[in-house]
Amino acid sequence: MAVSIHDVAREASLSCETILEGLISPSSLEPEVVRFVMETIRKTGYLDTFAQWKTGKQSTAIAVLTFGFDSASDAEAFKGVDRVLSALGLDATTVVFPTRHSPALREDLLSTLLRFNMVSAVITMNLSPSREIVETYAHVGKPLVLMQTSVPGGQSVLLENQKGMSIAVNYLYQRGYRRIALLNGPTSGRDKAAVPAERLLGYVNAVRRVGLELDESLVFETADFDTEDGIAGFRHFASIGRLPDAILCATGDMSAIGLINAAREAGLRVPEDIAVMGYDDLPVARLVQPGLTTIRQRLMIAGAGALVLALESAVNGKGKDLVIMPELVTRGSA
């Protein structure tokens, strides 16, 4: 059996995330860590796992299914896929298929891709294929890796949403905020509901864990995950009579930025009058003023991990899931 990313991590006594980071973003690690990671990769023969994609003799593609092309968070994951292909020196093309929030289109695309031999593997981002589709992929031996979701019998790259929400609520509570509001995505009606539902559960559990009473008026669901939804979220919280002390934007950094802009237009100061916290740690989070306190999802690592798991599965069969832990990033907004 060929060497997997989990084998490399075990040999190095490091996390899979660190191994991937050494491959796609070495400047973010200490030089001696990068050297050790690369030495371990060479020592274990990990690069040989991907030999069939280095010959250039056969055209191959990696299919990626996502909701659309306008998601800033998906763009970070795509960047991770592209970087790991380059770092491993692989001759493969990434082809992106938008599902436009349609479960029927999602299932149709996944069924169609089964028939294309040139597609070596399929990755889904924030989508939940049916169990039947997952079982069919397993039966024919075509790798299918789900990012941000899980289906029985499937293989996933999971970003610990409940853990991220717990970190966020604990941080805000320790900073003295007591009316902690949640701006969340839709928890029903679409594929994407899986992630907002996990974040809602994480928020509810974390609020209760720190000893606060759950106030349903402090939870608002938006239709989407962009700046306009952040503006809508601020207008809602401004209309309930008493503003929250802090708003946790589980809808992501872009909606947090929209919310900050709306708060400023209303004459409020951030964080003096109201604290705002994002989720994702997109590159723009450090560029706005004040800098956005947020939960880093390590989306580039997730994208790279999904690609690596998919190609490993083409060689070894379905392997273990990859779980990526969130991190707190503190800046000026909260």
C-alpha cells in the first residue's frame, strides 16, 4: 500500500495540517520545521504515491463541485488544491462544476462524472451527496471526497464547526461580552444547511456552557454569506430594541465586514460600541480597519487535504478522514 498523508504525519509526529502547510505555504512555518517536513516526505517515499500523475502520458482531471464561483471561502480552498498540485508536481487539471444550490443538479453531475474515465477523483465543497451516490462511487472505485460535510460510507475533510464556535463564544465571554448575538446562514432548505446547523449547535452549547441564558432574539439567519447579508444582519439586531454587546458572524468574514460598515453608517464604533467577530480568516480580514477578529478555518489546507485524500484513495482505496482544527485570530474588531 502506498504512503498516505497520515503515514507521513505519524512518522514526523506532526499533524497532517502541518505536513500540508509545509507543502503549500512553507513561509508560514519556521524554516527548520519546513526542512523536517520535507525530509520526512522524502524519507517515507510519499511522493511515489502520486507517480501515475507525474508521467504526463495520460490526461487526467480532478472534478470539484461547489455552489458557484462567487464564494470567497471556496476561492481559498481552490487555492489550496492548485498549490498542492504544483507542490507535488502533478500533471492534472482541475475542473469546477457549479451546482447553483440545486440538489437535483448536484446528483445529476455526480452521476455523470462517474462515467468519465479521465476524471480521476471528485471533490465536493459544502455539499452533501446522497448516500446512494456515495455508495455507488465506492462500488465502482472512483474516489469521492467531501469537504465540510460527511455521509456514511464516504471520506471527508472536516472543519470542526462546533469547536470553532466554542472558541469564538469563549473568547467573547472572556472579553466581558454578555449579549453575544449570532449571525448565521440558513439551517434548512439547502445543501449548505449542514454547516450553519453545526455552527448553530456549537453556539447554543457554548453559550450555555459559559452560563449565559439563550436569547432567541439574538440569533438571526441570513439567506447567504456575503456583505449584503451582513448589512441585513445589522439592521435586524438594531431593530430588536437593545443592541447586542458583540455579534459573531458565523456567515463568514465578508458578512462581518458588511455588518461593520452598516454599524459605522449608523454612527457606532467598532469595537467600542459593538464588537464584531468573523469566521474564515480570509486575506481581507487583516486589511480592513479595524482588523477583523475571526476564526481561522485553514481553508487552503482543507482544499489541499481534499485533493491529497482523493488521489491517495485512487491508489489505496478509501482512507481515513482528515479533521482540521480551527484557530482563534485576534485583531481589533473584538
